[in-house]
Amino acid sequence: APVSGSNWNVERNSPDYQHILDVANSAIQTYNIDRSKVFLIGYSHGGMVGYKTMCRTVLESNPYVAFAAVSTQVSWIWQGSTRECCPNHDFHALHVHGTEDGAIPYSSVTSWACLTGEDFVRRHGPVDNGCAGPSQRTSTNVASATIEEYTEGCSGKGSATMMKLQGVAHYTLSNGLWKDVWSFFESSASGSAGAVATVAPTPASFAPTPTPFAPTPPAPGSLPTPGPSPAPPAGHGFWPQSGWPTGPKPAREAADNGHGRATPPAPHRQITSEKMVSAAAVECSSGCGAGGSQCPLVVALHGMGDTGGSRLKSGLFGWTSPTSQGDFCITFPAPVSGSN
């Protein structure tokens, strides 16, 4: 079987782009997946490789209806000898970003990117897909989050939504965020990506308490397997899992975090040289999969140094099984050709 490093290969001819499509197509063939509900989410470096995959027009059999990118930017891609900025417009996009992200900036384009998330949303929705908007609302699941949508009256096959997290750093993962992402996925599959926008925001006096930006630690002895590393402090989204530094960030992190390089700079290298097989285990909720009803599929792409996606999984779903929170199948694939 192919082996991989722990981090996604984002070079020009990386096989990881096709691999991300193959993971979903393989699950569709194996499990009872609703083809209209196949979704991709990527956090940080996983968001970067997700954009590089979704934005291509030359890959075969792209099954994804919608893509949610979290704490990243839109990368330049090469197709043949041409450098392009997301030429594929045929997907629903949600971009989530904190305004105080010190690793991948919210408002200034990095050296490896062609657009910030906000600028991409404002192009992908009204320009690329002819969507009306924006409509604006606030999230009732995530504190200080405003949502800008280009989802109504679209003439193209895609739409765009921006979720701006005011005052939040690079680590944006929370169960509240997952609830908003899942609402976006469901509305994309229904053919009306802006359906949730028609629901008036809950009045402040009745609004649920927003989920904090870190998972709640589990009760002692409640986990069958060791839990992931603690949530990183602000601006340290790419450090190894052995512990989060307390000192100042190195200059390289402030520059570009090693994105787009064949080998990340030393502070961001994975702490183990262990190789992982590329096969992706799929977890389905009861009633889904073979012998059950058709269910959605979520493919989740981890950030740099997050071997096996444990930090991504715990951040979005707390310390519980993802499929205990809904009827769907989910997989956290490993890169097929990444670096360590």
C-alpha cells in the first residue's frame, strides 16, 4: 500500500489532490452514500490542500458538492504551464477565518496565496456564480461570528459564504463551528445554499450560549484512547503535538509557516518519522452505510502536524464520536505523498 508523511504535499504535481477525490469516491462505492451530500472540510494546511483540490478543473471525478475552508487562504494552482487562481467555480464554498490569525492572516495575502478568504468569497459568489447578495447575519453557535452570504439567485453551480470570527486567532475549531458548517453543508445539498439565511437570528435574550473556542476536557477515564494535544494558544496553530510553546513565535511563522514548501521549516516539522498508510477508515452513524439508509459523507483534512486528525476531530466534535452528533459518515484521510 502507498505510504505517506503526516503533512499534505501541496507542490505543483502532488498526487494528494487526486487522492482526496479518490478517498470520497471509494467511500461512495463501499458505503451507502448519498451522492448529493458529499462534503469536504479542511483546517489550516488541510484547507490549503482542499482549495488546491477543489479549484482544479483538470482532475477527474470530483464528487464534492461543497467545501468548508477554515483558517487558510486560496492558493495559486498550476494547471500545465498556467498559474491560475481557482478556475473551477462549480462548488459551494464556506470560508471561516479569525481576524486575529497570526499564522495565516485574515486580511493580507501570503506569498503562496492568490486571494484571502474574504476576497475569494466576494469573487466566487457574485462574480463567478452570479449570486445576489450579500445577506448578513450573526451566528447563534459561535461567539463574535458574522456571516456574509452570496447564495440567492445564483446563475452558476456554486455559491459563497464568509464566516468572520472577530478577535479570534488561528485555532478556530469548536463544536459550535461544526454546527454552522453542518448547516452550510445541508443547505448546499438541498440546492438552496442560502436557506439558512432566511431564518431570522435568535433574539439576544433567547440566544443559546456560544460554544467556546476550545473543547472541554473529558472526565478522567472517559476516553477509550488517549486524547489529542490541548488546544494551542493564539497564533501557534502549527506546533508539534508534544506541547505548545510559551515563548515568542519564530520569524518564520510570522512569514508564511512553511506553506508551499516541499519541506516545512524546522519548528513546524512533525516530531515523528513514522509513515502512515493512505487508506482512510470511514466511521458511519448507526443506520448509515451498507444495509442502512443513504447518508452524507464528510471528508475532513487535518492541519500541519496533526497526525491522524486527532486535533481536528476533538476541536470540532469535543471528546465524543463525530457520528454521535448526526447521521453521516466521516473520514480523516492521511496524505498519500506528504512530508514529515
